[in-house]
Amino acid sequence: MTLLQAIILGIVQGLTEWLPISSTAHLRIVPALLDWPDPGAAFTAVIQLGTLAAVVIYFWSHLLRIGRSWLLGVLSRQWLHDDDARMGWMMILGTVPIVICGLLFQRYIKTTFRSLYVIAFALIGLALVLAVAEAYLKRRQQAGKKLKELHDLGWNEALGVGFAQAVALIPGSSRSGTTMTGGLFLGLSRETAARFSFLLSFPSVLAAGIKELIDERHVLLASQENLVNLIAATVVSGIVGYASIAFLIGFLKRHTTYIFIIYRLLLGGVLLYLLWSGNLAPLPPVSP
């Protein structure tokens, strides 16, 4: 990987991590289309720390308040003494499904699941599920039912969105896409679903990035060039990711997610055509 390729992949990661179009899919598709080496699951997980830093900066005051209240509750043994402490526990509860599934299926996540066929079908299939969620949300609004905001979330919503987040272990699913879909089915507004998705990403993305950095350090940090590429991609992804967060929250206040649904369907369709026509190989070549 060259420095230019690393920077471009950082831009791709930042643009696509928080939009419901799957950053993992794009980090697999872009190199395949440009005949670049596959960056691998470990590189993808580590540069997500850049976009995670964007979340921390964007929601700094909110995360600080949650963390402080949660810690105070633990120390005083008043576990649920206010809404912020409760949100901290809900973030932990919502992270449990993806941790369990990630450990159970980690071998497939790094190999079989990175097939472009899996990514194409995930892009298309979960776009259709998101469309159904949008239709369900519209019916709720037409029936005059109140949509839930962050302060309305309970344990069922936290666990439900957590299970939806676990689906994002399949490349092409999109963490923000699956969590927003789960949130819409549970009666959350689009903006609330996006905000909770961002908050829920903090523990899981942090843990995954650190784990991959430790497990694959012999490859990721094998040379000074590898280290520079990793740092460059991570920093760029954070800068671009911050702008992506601001865009998505503002967009969802006024619009549906149908533009992303259409994009996913088109991208998945084009990807299947390229695979069936033999212009793309499903999996990258195995290193000797």
C-alpha cells in the first residue's frame, strides 16, 4: 500500500462510516476496482479509530457527562441514579451482542464474509429491510404515534439496537445502517436512531480497533511505511468522519434514508454484475 492509497482509503472510511452505506464494503470494493491490494479486516478495524475519534469530539460533552455519571453511580452503588448513568449502562448492554458474535465468528469475518458476493447481497438485502423500516415509521407517524427521543429509550430499545448492530459484522451491512434500521422498527425518530447509533459505536469500535491493532501488530506495524500509512489513513478518516456526522444528523432532521437505500441497491447491483461477468474476483488473492 502506498501513502496515497492509504490517504484515499482514509477518505473513503470517513465518508462512509457513519452513512448507512457500509464503510467496510467500500474499503473492500474500492481497492478491488482499482486493482490495489486488499487492506484487510485488521487495517479496516484500526482506521475506524479515526472515525471513532470524530464521534468523541462531536459528542464530547454528552459522552463526558455519561461517563462521569456512570462512574459516580458505580462508586456510590446507585447504578441508575440519573438518565446519564442509565444511558451508560444501556450503551454497555447494547454492546454485548456484537462482542459475543464478533468472538464467535471472527474467523469468518476476516475470510469468508469478505467475499464481494456477501457484500453485494448484504448491500441489497439490508437496503430492502431499511426500506421496510422507513415504511413502518411512516405508518406510525400517520397514526399519530409519538416517536421516541433519547430520553425515552429503555432496556428493550438498547438491546434491540444492540442485536441490530451485531448484524453489521457482515461486511456490506453498515453499522449505522443496521442500528438505524433497528431503531426505526423500535419507534425511534431518524435523528434519535442516528444519535444512539453513534453513542453505541463507541465501546464496540474502540474494543475492535485495539484488539486488531494488538493481534495484527506484526503486520500493521511491520515497517515504518506501514506505520505511516496506518496513521495517515486513521487521521484522514477522523477529519472526514467528523464532517460526515454533522451532515448525517442535519440530513435526517429533514429527510428520509431513501437516498441511501437507492445507492445501496445500485451499488449492490453493479457489484453483482461485475462479479458475474468475471470483471471482479469474489475474494482477494491469498498471499503465499
